[in-house]
Amino acid sequence: MPESPLAGKTVLVTRGQEQAAPFSAKLRAAGAVPVEIPFIAIRPAAAPEDIAAAAERLDCYRWLIFTSANAVRFFCPHIASPAPVPDIAVVGRKTAAALAEFGFSPALMPDDFTAEQLAAALAPRLRHRDRVLFVKGDLARPTLPEALREAGALVDELTVYRTVPDASGRERLLALLCERKIDVITLMSPSAVHSLVRLLGSNAPTLLEGVTIACIGPVTKRAAVQEGITVHICPTDYTTDGMIKAMEQYFSVEGR
């Protein structure tokens, strides 16, 4: 059996601690050596009683929308069973999987895991003045609610978590980069990109020289390019499996 193109490659996993382990396990299975240094942390952004109050009003809504697994995990524990739940729309298989943990399944999940595609898929299903609850994090882009309002929906937005920089691993990160011990840095969100820039400061160009940068999707890639970071890998399937496949394809080229 041929050796994996990722065999022996040291891959930096920058997700929060609670999300890093599954990605690291997949990297090990592909032959890579994962190193976990979180760039961001997830914190509550709303009081539990406020989330519970919103969950008690779900019968007022035609659609319930989640664009991240974190939003699902902060909100769904407050849904009382067997309370009626509106149709649910999600972005991404990971979000759908988190939803399944609570016994729910999405009525709508676009093939392209972006807010733009969800808006395009959902808008034709909306009637004028349908009420929609969008459960989100503090860094969610306004693209989706704006598009749904233009389609005639009444959109309530509930911010249940916030993303904050995590600088706890800065010294270790700097040491590994200075010693050229990292082959790939994986960036899973624009906030991770911005955190990387803050952690490295003005030395970023030098420290990142020769390091392969992999971004989970076009939104994250755009943030990296805007920060002056060269992106080498960006999968068409915006998942960790897609990321690993894209890395394998990249390193299958002789000389990399």
C-alpha cells in the first residue's frame, strides 16, 4: 500500500480545544502528525434564561436557522421535548451532525456550505412575512439575514456565543515556527486568520516562509489573502474531510 502524501507532515490544528480532537484523529489516520494550538475560544454570549425564553417561542417561527455546530450546541439543550419545532435549515454537514445529537434533522441543507447558498435555497420557500429565527455567533456575517429580509421574511437574530482570541499557545507557536517544525497551518475560520496575524505580529512573513497554509473555504481564504497571507490549499468541500483530501492532493506533487 503506498504511503500517504501526508505521512510525517506536521499539521497545526488551530481549532478550539473541544473541536480539535476529531480533526487530529483524522489527520493521524492519514499519516500526519497533528499539533494542537487553539487560536480561538468559544464563550457564551447570552444568558441561559434568555436562550430558554427564545426556545419557548419556537412555535412563532416558520424556520429555525443554524450556520454552525456551536450555535446548535448552545441553543438546542433549551428546547423542551416534545415542543413543536419549526423547519430547520443549516449550513454544513457538521452543523447537521450536531443537530442530530439532539434528535433533530434539517429540512434544508444546501450542497455548497455557505450562507449565500442557504439564502438562495431558502428564499423561494418563504412566504411574505414568514418569521425566521437565526441562531448565531457574534461573528456571523449579515449576508443571510439581509437576503431573507429582502425575500420578505421577518428575521429575528439571536447571538448565543462569541469567538475570542486564544493567545495561550503563542510562545509554543513561535518556537515551532522559528525551529521550522510546522509543515502546514490549518485555518478554519476568518477569526482564526486574524488571531494568527495577532499572534505573529510583524514577524508573520518571515515566520510563515515555507509553511503551507490551508484554509477550510473561500470566506476564510479571502480573510487570509486580505491579511497578506499566501494560501496554498482551499478545498471545494468545506469540511475537515475535504481539507485532508485537498492536503493529500497538494503534497502528492513531487517535491512538496
